[in-house]
Amino acid sequence: MTSALNAAVSFVRDRIRVNALLIVLCFAGVLVLESQSAASYPAYLLAIAMLVRLRQWVDVFAVPLMWAVVALLGYLVLTSLWSEGGQPRDALSTLSRAAQVLLFAVAFAECQMRGDLQRWLGRTIAVAGLLAALTGLGLFLIGHSENGRLIGLGQLDNNVVAALIFGVVLILVTEEALRDPDVPWRRFGALGIVVIAAAELLSESRNGQISAVLGVGTLLIAHRVPDRQRFAVAVLGLGVILVAVLAALIANEAGRTLVLPRGDSFRPAIWLATLSAVLDGGLWFGRGILTDDTLVTAAGEFPHPHNMYLSVLFQGGLFGVALFAALIVAVVRTLLDHYPHRDAKLAFGILGVALPAWLLDGHELIDKVGMTWFLFWLPVAIALGLAWMGRLDAKRSPGGPL
């Protein structure tokens, strides 16, 4: 009894362990809780825990990548001031969400720096995601689906969201299979890949399926190509080949039906309407993050632009897009600088899912814990941890910066 009590006290005193547990609960909440607000409770606790121990991690602000994150989040929150129809309560809510994202990134970076991502954090999220995929398959087999397409529990109640989150889980599972020499975990990886691939196919989200292929391809290239320059060339080549194959398929009727079973889903009309709305007012600084982005086209009304890059353009204008692009470039450069590290390869795999997927879906970069945390803020946090660790190592080494 005393031993168990001592272990519990030791766990509570280790703030990074507590933070890691809260991070797992955040991601698990997305997978099992329908209410995004309910899934955010661990994120609130994580934010409080981080603010209470501010002095222990404030040195992260010496890392340039941290300021790229702060600049983007801060500017998008600032656009609340000129949003149309925005209320003070809504602006405070946006500020709260941005703070949660920022503090999550720092907390995860600390876990990554200590090696928890390799030891157990990534594995735990992978297992939770695999169970979510199995649940989705079970629900599909008993007839619970969205128009014949696989969905899941929690926030995976939309086939596109389910497919994209499963794509990230597929990267995590594949990474475990590649990095762990233990036979049980290799078998787990093989089983997980089969299960999640089946879930991806049954979701019938072409965006999710193609993005998952790009993500897994990026991860495999990262593990097989030791040189970062060759890695960049190989990933570019993979993208070119995939685009060429898709173009060849779309060029004929049978292939077009296979790739686009529901046509273009009105995407061109939605994107033109978004650009028109931006040009009407807000090209440089956007129309504001709180402005209603419902779009009216000849085909009907659509709740958002269905493209993360256009959403950022709508909310923050060209200035916001520039900050977004600068953050993406900073993250990629950081990962390339730490290319031999396995966590960098994992982050590249996740970005391989997210960046192409956002050409067709996505609309809220600042949000409560959900799909965007899986797709973007997770690899940003990994990159931040690598950059932070690199700076600390440089300071400790002889001749390093003071």
C-alpha cells in the first residue's frame, strides 16, 4: 500500500507525466465523446497546469519556432476586432482556444523532449485510435453508417473527419511497426494497418484515402532515405506521380467515376464564392475569424470554404496566409534540421496527410481539441520539441550560445 501511495505521489509531482496523461485524454476524448466541449475538459486542465508552472518552461520563447506559432495564433485572434457580427464573448472564446492550442504545443514539446513520445505517448494514442477504427468497423457492419459510409464514435461522426483522423492514426501505427523490434508490436502494427486501411476504404472519403497514401508514403520514404535532400526530392516525386495518376484517371469516364464518385462536390463553386467574398472586403487583413463564412452558390449554401488555406485567407487575408505559410516552412525546416530523429520522420508523415487534405477540407485552424490538433498542431508540437531540445543541447555544449 505504501509503495502504491509513493508511486502515486511521485506521478503527481512529475508534471510532465501528468501533462502527458492529460494529452492522451484530450485525444481520446475526440475519439469517444460526441461533445467537443466535453472532450476539451482535459485541455482546460492541461492549460491550467501549464500556466501554474509557467516559470519552468518560459525559456521556450527563446526558440524562434515558438514565435512563429505565437504570431499566427495572435494575429488570427486579433482579427476578432474587425470581424462582422462578432461579440466580446466570442472573441474571448477564440482567445481561450488559441491559448489551449499554444499551451498544448508547449506541453507536448516537453513530453517529446523527454522521450515520452517514443516510450509510450505515441503508442498509447495509436492503440486508442486503432480501437476507434475497430469500433467504426463494428458500427458499419451492424448498419450504423452515414449514407453507407463508415463513421465512428465521438467527433468521428462524419466520414471525412473519420477518414482524416484515421489517416493520422495509420501514421502512428505504421511508425510503431517500423521503430519497435519487438514481435508483438510488429504484429500489432500489421493488424492495425489492415484494420485502419479497411476503415479508410469504407469511409469512401477520397480525400482521406489519398491523403493517407501520401502520409504513409512520406513516412516510409523518411525511414528508407537517410539523406534529407534525397528525402525532399523523393517526396516531391511521390506527389508528382500521384497527381499524374489522378489526372490520367480523371481524363476518362470510368476513372473519373472511381476517383470522384460524387463529382466535384461543388468545390470549385465554393472556392470561387470564398474568393469573391474576400475580394469584396478583406484581401489584405481578412474579414475576421468571427465573421460568418457561410457561402451561397448556385448549388446552395455551404457552411465554410472546405479548404483550410482559403479559410485562413478569408479570416486573416494575405497577411494571415503569409503567417500560416511561414509557420509551415519553419516547421518543415526544423524537421529537416533534425531529420535523423525518428520523431521528425513521424511528424513528416502526419504533415503528409494534413497538407494535401486541406486542399479539399478543413476550416478552423484555431479550434477546441479535434481534427486540427491531430493533423497540424501535433506535428507543430513535435517540431517545437526538437527545436527546443536542440537549443538546450547547444547551450550545454562547449562554445554554445549563452
